[in-house]
Amino acid sequence: METAYHPTQRTTPTRYRERAHYDRVTVHGILDEALVCHLGYVSDDRPVVLPTTHCRVGETLYLHGSTGSAPMLAAKRAGLPVCVTATLVDGLVLARSAMHHSLNYRSVVVLGTARLVEDQTEKRRALAALLDHIRPGRAADCRPPNARELAATAVLALDLVEVSAKVRDGGAVDDPQDHALPYWAGVIPLHLVAGTPQPAGRACLHADTPQNPYNQAPSRARGGNS
């Protein structure tokens, strides 16, 4: 397998091209760390963007949905042209001038035609992977979906072919004439922190409290120029 995706006209940014990355390590790392993605598509000649959960299994991105939702019905008919984005915010970049404030971030954009997963074996495998993406090992630590639940749940599959990542990592970039201004400049780091698990009202007394994997600063993908 090649180590990088091939840039296309649609995956080449028009600004800050030096921040673009196409290597699989960076792309996979961002998709695997992000807990939410946004699914964009066109419905009745208007753009629609929906937040949803996702997971990556090899070179396929799976998206969770409902059987009766518009994108799932469209995908069942003839496939659904989509744009999927996942973004991680790593820091607030505060500059001395208003113009140069920014964010440190890592993002991935995936373009292509999504298909509805109708093979039941693939669907069960994808749903288990979606659970394990939310919390590693969770698929084996809960009741699997029954026939009614499987019928009500839909999964979209999107091959990772037309893909790009974009990374901003670094400090504020102020104009030289602003360096002496009496304003604080720098980066306020951000990372996901989980609180104390809150058991359900009828939590099993014999079940172990989960150890949440998100109480740590995320590993950084390879950074681009600031």
C-alpha cells in the first residue's frame, strides 16, 4: 500500500498549501482521534451538513445514521456524493493584533460517493467498530443489536481515496511592528478531558467502572508551518 494519498484539484487547498498533508499516518491519526465528523451533501438543490459519529476500518470510513434519514435513502438509490470533515482543535492562538488570531487544529476532508452498507456481516462489523471508536473495547462489553435495532440503523461506507489533511501548529505570527505592543500573545492549549463516569440509575453492581481513555493530551499529528 502506498504511504500517501494522491492530491487532486479538489483536495489541494487554495490558501496555506504548506499546511496540507496527504500521508496516511497523519490522515488516519486525525480520523481515529476525532469523535465527531460532519457529513455534507446536497438535498433538493441545497447544501446540508450533519454531525455524526464515524470510524475508520482500514481504508473505509463508516458513518452512523438512521434508516429513514434523507442521506441514507439517497445512498441506497444510487450512492451519495459527500464531503466528510473531521476537525480537532489543539489550541487558541492569541496574537497582538486582531487580524492574526487563529487556532491550532488538525482536520481531514474526505470526498467521494458513499454507499449504504446492506451486507449484514459488514454492517455488524461496522457498528462494532463505531462502538469501539467511542470507547475501545465497548462492543464486547454491551448487548449486540437485535434484528429490530439493526433494521432501524443505517451505515454509510466511504472509501478513503480523495483525501487530504490540514494542520496548523505553532505560535502567533505577528507583524514585526507589533512585537513591542503591550498585549499578551501565545497559545492556550486545548485537549479533551473526561469527567468522572456517572452510572445509570440501574447500573449493575458487578460491572466495573470504565477507565476513560480521553483524560490525556492527544498525540499530535505532524505539524505544518504556522
